[in-house]
Amino acid sequence: MFARRTAWDLTPTELAERVACRRAEGRLVVDGVDTNPGRCGILRPGEILREGLDRLARDPRALRYEPDPRGDLDVREALAGLYADTGRSLGADRSILTAGTSEAYAHLFRLLADPGDRIHLPSPGYGLFAHLAELEGLEVASYPLREPGPGRGARWRLDLDALAADLDERSRVIVTIDPHNPTGSFVDPADLASLASIAEERGLALITDEVFTDYATEGHARPGPSELGDAGPLRFVLSGASKVLGLPQIKVAWIGVEGPPALRNDALARLEFVADAFLSVSPLAASLMPFLLAHRDEIQTEIRARLSANRAALAGRVAAWEGVELLPAEAGWHAILRVRRPAPAAPDRPRSLDEEAFVLALLDRTGVLVHPGGLYDLEPRDRSGRPCKHLVLSLLIEPDRLSRVADGLEPLLAETSAGLDAPSLRASDEPSV
């Protein structure tokens, strides 16, 4: 009865089931992966939204419905101004509004590929993109990111040789995340130039997801946008209110189109037709955007302060934990902890660390929830080939909650460094934090 494109295994993971069970029983869950600003004590977005809604309620234009398939012109002009401030030429005539970045991906996959065609996504990465592609009947291929070597800072590099070797006649789109999630690495300018050359030579389109661009860590800055202008391959830039304004409930995002004028204009005309078929962007939400964007700096100042303080606090805690490393990052809302394989232990003690077993033991013993690195396809070995595991945390949560997460992690990590395997970790009836 159902389409093959929806034939996923919908069985909840053991971690998801245990979290749901704890919550249903009223037991503590210290959510260490939450990235919803409204649930993390980020106040300024809500304050500005309330002011914007009050203004909207008194605006007679709110009673009219005059949809534009490309999205409200005032919003697109405001976005053009933001991009111009960063040296980008993305005028109001080069953008399309969507109801969130997921819809932006869906529109672009419909525009650029037919069922059975291939898109290429970076790995490690965020699994949602593959699901969106599969819903359009597309085949997903992954190209690897290579982690930084010693002394090379925080930047992960695209494995361009592996990508080029995997391209074939069904390849249509290459996706980059800049900065990447969850590694927090900007796309290296040399990689971007090579990627553009590959795409132009093979007639492929590039999609660049820039939702975390505004959140560079201290001492880092985005290397700079592409300087291809009207040259190079057809390129699409994605971002949205969810991260730029800390307001996921607004559900407004955008697609900017770059590249050779003929291709760019054709793409915009086709995207307009697709968008007109849905008209999914709420005019009321869109009408708030110019006011909200005008207060973007206030919102982002609060978010950046939270991210910076939490990263510093987490780094201080991790420094005292044997065998654990906070991976460097250039940007983003996440932190990755690398847990190296323990030193050889007594013969009767296993020394491996299983990510899934660890996060389950952490939840059972302390009520703390973190994500295993495998959820993002992080490799179980580091660049030198040494076995390791990864844990992914949110840096947006309240400092007190982050402290409770660290308190929960500390004893389990100590047992790990002592050579205990996660499945053997003792579970207690009550959380210790």
C-alpha cells in the first residue's frame, strides 16, 4: 500500500525508547543535546518576537492575503542587505522564501534531480538531509570529510578525490554544510574552489547550507564567501530564521541563487513555479521578518555569549578527564567529545568503549542524555587510526544544565579510563545529578 520511498524501519532506537520511558514515568532527563533556543533560556529572540507580534496585530496589512511565490519582497530586500554587508551579491531578485530549510532542500531536489538520480552529501553529517532526498526518490551517496591533522587547527577537509571517484552519470547535486554540523568546521577555500571546478566541469549544482555561519567561535572567522560571482556552476545558498534569529517557530527560510545569469534566471523561474504550487510560507510570519532581522545582532550576541561561555566551561571540565578530548571547532552550536580507547587493562577486564552502551548507561545511571557519535556517522577511529568513540553535546543549553551533564559524564568516563566496558557499568535506580 505504501510507497517504497517511505519504507524505513520506524522502530524507535533503544536510546529513544528509554528516554520516552523515563519521561513517561516522570523521571529526570537532563537533555544535553537540546538546541531549541526557547527551551534553553535564550531570552532575546522571544522578547523581540513578542514586540514584533504586537506591531503585527496593529498593522492593517496583516488582514490582507496577497501571496508572492518568491516570498515577501520586503523580506527579500532585507536579506539582500544582510548579504551585501558580507560582500555577497544576492539581491532580492535572486532569492526564494521557503517554510524552513527542509522545504528549501525539498524544492531544490525536485528542481535538480529526477527519481533515481544521485545527490552527494558529506559524512559525517546530519541524517535529515538523506531522508529529504529519499522522499524525492533520490539515491544518496556520501563523500568523506577528513579530520584535521596535528597542528592544523579545527578545519575538516573535503576528500575531493573520493568524491570525484564516486561521481557518475546519475550525479546531479553536491551538498556542502558551511560551517559543518556537528564538526563546526568551515569549508576550506581551496576545497571550495576545487569543488566548484568539479561541479562546473561535470554540469552539477552545488547546495551550500549556511545556517550556522553567524556563529564562529572566538579566534575564528568564516574564510570568506565564494568569489565566483556570475561564473562557475549553478549554486544555491540556504539559511533561515531558526538559527539566524534563534526562532525555529517562525518557519521562514530562504534560498539564494548564484552562478551564470542564464542558468540562475532559469533556476529562479522554475523555483518560483514550484513555490507557487505550495505557497507554504505564512504571510504573517514573513511580515515579521524585516523587523526581526533588524534586531539580528541583539539576538546573536546573546547566543554567541552562551556558546562561548559553555565551550570554555566544558573545556575546563574536560581538561581534568583522562582520555577525553574536546574537539576544536570553528563555529556552530555543538561540541564533540572524543573518548580514546583505554590503556591496556587487566586481562579479565575489557577495554573497548561502545558508544551506544555508554550513552545508555549514562542515561540509566544519571538521567543525562547525550548523542553517540555514530548518529552523525563519526568514525570510531581518529586520524592516526587509534580506536575512539565520540559523544555529541549541545552548547546552547543553560550553563547549569551543562554542568549537570558534565557531572553525569565524569564518573562514567573515569570508569572508562580505568578499563571498564560500558555494558558492565552499574545502573542505579535514581539519577546522581
